[in-house]
Amino acid sequence: MTTLRPALAADTRDVVLCECFARDGLQHEPGMMATQNKVSLIERFVDMGFVRVEATSYSNPKVIPQFSDASDLLKQLPRQPGVFYKATCANVRAVERAMADDVHGYGANEISLLVSATDTHSLKNLVRTRDEQWLNIANMVTAAQNKFRLIGTISMAFGCPFEGAVNPASVMADAEKFLRIGVRHITLADTTGTATPKSTSALFKQLQRAFPEACAIAHFHDTRGTGLVNYMAGFEAGVRYFDCAFGGVGGHPVKVKYGQGHTGNVCTEDLVDFFESMGVKTGIDRAQLLDVGQHCEDLLARELSSRVLRSGLNPLCPVTSPAHS
Amino acid sequence: MTTLRPALAADTRDVVLCECFARDGLQHEPGMMATQNKVSLIERFVDMGFVRVEATSYSNPKVIPQFSDASDLLKQLPRQPGVFYKATCANVRAVERAMADDVHGYGANEISLLVSATDTHSLKNLVRTRDEQWLNIANMVTAAQNKFRLIGTISMAFGCPFEGAVNPASVMADAEKFLRIGVRHITLADTTGTATPKSTSALFKQLQRAFPEACAIAHFHDTRGTGLVNYMAGFEAGVRYFDCAFGGVGGHPVKVKYGQGHTGNVCTEDLVDFFESMGVKTGIDRAQLLDVGQHCEDLLARELSSRVLRSGLNPLCPVTSPAHS
């Protein structure tokens, strides 16, 4: 921890990536990862330049044992100005745990709140209707007492495998609800990889036009290999915050005809290499990218879905050294 | 063969995809595929709507045994107006074999000619300098006697792992050479996946501005997962011809630090689903996409790299039935 470099000033990076391996990535892993391994990994994420890390979830340990170490994990993470550790919270009880940790000085400093764009997915994923979840979110925001940076995530914003197309006006109404209760960071999630560059661009432009005070975040899944092309469209539409996970792990399993489906997040190694090869500064130390990717594969003891880890960094990348070297 | 549908009229599709599984896909496969399996597969490609199929290579059977059945294979393929079977030719001897088959009425009707953008790659891949290869190409064009549609491919057009950046002016000069000897179809190849949307867009725009009489073709490899995002940039720059291969197989192996590298072509299943989900008509029958992809996996007896085959077609695709149903 003593070797950590100072976090980058905001203006040395063009985009802000959130590394989701430790939470979204691990949520559906059958094996438990030791807390110490998670801590070391998150230390490496921060050391290589990530200023946003999805660290854990204050979920019910009986339901998701992987995150039963939430408080213990957060206690061991290095604290640094400008570095945000996100914890997902499903209900008021979760927020109360985050508050308790915060009182002791080691809690998360970002909390994510989730709403589904469709009732069918809301019932399946959150076991609440949308109306019930909005009530739940309002109670969570009250319980959080302005102690955290709040991230409002609208899942299935680009379409739902159960209900099909989602009305953009409904997504905008959800965004407005978040803003009204003080949630300024709005994540539009392509939860099962049905978005296209067209729909990505259109929805983010609409969001930013309607709510210029919002900070737009893209959380896309690479279900159909469209992660990079949709993030490119988001970037061109003005989005600067993107979620990703090493090895493209994690995601939301939805049973489809052809097997369980590839459900992963957009792969960090491929995304960083992609942005940097265009001269878009990520603030991430490329020199550590493949080593950390390899470490993630070692931890999960299987080959993950990074292309760059197999093929090497783009040798024609114009940015050869990280901004903070 | 009697069940084949009539080929689509050109105006019922927005893009023309060339299916490269049978040649670029198989070239580096260690196992020999039976001619009958290749024939059945190519029949399925044509039946599902492909009007361009890279079928085989008139290469030296001692060097590449996989294509020792070139003439035998071509003899068995269904003939249909508007369907092009491409064969790669490395030298005058290859063109003479194509001519001999043509005299008998069963040859390829497209021949591809390859030049490398850099001398280092030219020597490694073609065992000739660029100058020597241009002389070779001139002799091949003469030998072809205007019998075939000629495809001029410039490999490493977007950069070379050996020589680094490639001067666009040199690529334009190569394109001009092709046009001067009567080769109107110009393929720019991202042979090892170093292109970006920026460089893709810039080079294709330059090509089309400088040579409006040329038909631009994109042949990209998905080495770093950038196939779809670069094809999107190409499409936006006006390119309408794209190469792909089922399962993303094939490609040009270049040894890199991290293993042999993922070298595959842009995956057909993912590309078709991607284009169609944006309403870009490919002319390919989506209903057959996953079955044929599964068949390709069965033939090679391993899991290939299609995401869509794992996850299913995009359920939000606006085009639910093929144009020629």
C-alpha cells in the first residue's frame, strides 16, 4: 500500500473507467475468492490508475456469500483522495451497513442504486415491481444521509429480453426521478447486450440534452461482441464514464436458446488498449495491463475472454507511456 | 443443390459480405477437411444469401495440402448468376490452373492478388520484396486474360507489426497500381488488428476520394476485438464490402509476446447480427445463422469465437426476416 502512486488529477485523463471485476465480475462466480486476494487485486487496480473501482456489495451474505466479507474487505483498502470505491446496495439494511462502516472510517464512498427499465426484469432480478423499487430507492437515499456519491443505474435501458423494446421516454423519466432525489450520476446499462451504436448514441444524447446537470455513465455487457462499438458510439455522443471488468468477466446471466450465453462486462484490457490506440487517455498504465489481466486469469484458474491478453497490446498505440509515469 | 434459392438482386442488400471460412479460415487449420464437407458448407453459405465466398486457393499442394482439392472442390459448387467464388492465387502457375478450370467451365470467377504494404512483411509472407511481388502481380494479371473479377488486396495497410506505421500515401500508390492494371476491387486489410476507427475511416475515405472508380473492400482481423467497431467506422466512411468468417476462424498468425495470439477474421455470426440489428441489410438469412455457425464448430470439433452463437441473436433486431424469404 505504501507504494501507491498519487491518483491522477481529473484533467490528465479523457475518460474515467470503473473496474468492476471485484463485484459484478465475481457475483456469479461459483468459487469464493479470499478477501486478501480481492484486496491485493483492488490495490493493483488503483496503483495502475483506476479512480473508480466497484469493490463489493452489501448484499445478504446468505444469498451472495461471495460478498460476506464486504466490511472486512473495505477496511483493508488503501484510502486516497479522488479514488472511489463503489458498493452496491439492494435495500435500506445494506445502506445502514455502509453507514456503519462509514462511521468507522472505512466504508465505500460510492453507492449504486438499481432500477430496472421493465417490470418483468425488475420482478425477476429485484423481486420488486418498479414502483416498489422506486420506494425502496427513496428510502435508501434517505438512509444514506448525503454521506456517499450516489450512482443511479437503469438496467435494461436499451431493451429487455423479456419485454422487448424499452421506451426512451420511460428511461428519461427514471433519470429524472434519480436527479430529483439527488442522484446526479446516471448509469444507462445495456444489461444483456441488445444495444446498437444507433440506440446507444440516441439515448445518451437524449439524456445529456434533457439533463445537462447529470453525469452519464455507460455500463454495457459484451453479450454479442458489441461492447467496443457501442462504447465508441457513447464516447462520440459525449459519454466519459465507462464500466468494464478484466477478462470481460461477470454480467447478468439470462438463459437463452443457445446455452447460458456469454454475459460478460466489456473487457478492461481490450477497452484500455482500444481507447489508448486512438489517443484517448484512460489514465491507466498500459504497461501493467497484461500482467494484471494474467493475474485475474490465474485467480479464477481459467482463460477469460480478453483478446489483447492473447494477442498483445496494439504496437501502433500512439500513447506509449501512461500519463502518470 | 436443386434447393438453392435465386441469388439476391444487388439492391436488396445494403452491404455485401464475403464468407472466408473455406479459405482464410481453413488455411492454418492443422486438420484436412474433406472436400465433400467443404462443398456442403459452401452450398449452405450460398443458400443463406452469400454472393461472395472465398472458396479455395490455387496454392502449391505440397505447401498447403488443405487446398490440394481446389479444382475438385470448385467443380462441385453450384453455379448461380451473381454468386462469386474467390480463389487466391500466389503466382502465374496458380492463375494458369484457374484458367484451365475456367476452360472446363468450373473455375473460380474471382481471383485475389496480394501485396504487402511493407517489405518486411512481404518477404516473410510472400518470400518476395514488394517490387518483386508487383512484377509477379503484373504477370498474373496478364495470364488471367480478363477472365475473372480481380481483387487487389493490400495487407498490413493499417500498420505492420514489423515496421510499425504505414504511410497512407504508399497504400494509395499501391491502390493506383492495381487500378492501372485493371484491378477495380481494392481490399484494404488490417492483417493483425492494429487499425482503429480513426485510421479505418481516414484510409477508406482517402481511397474513395482519390479513386472513386474503385470498389473498396474491408478485410479486417479481430486480433484485439476491434473488428465490429472498425467495420462500423468503415461502413460510416462508405465501405459496403466486408470480409468475415464463421466462428471468427482463420487469420494471419504473427507470434507475439503473449502466446500465438488471437488472429481470427471478423466473426460472421456476430457481424451479420450486428448489421441487421441496426437495420443494415446483409442479405443473409438470420434464421440460418446459428445453425450454420454450430455446423462450423462441429466440423472443426471445437468451440469457435462467436459471441452470438453462445448468446443468441439480438432479440431486438428490427429486421426479423431475411429479404429473400
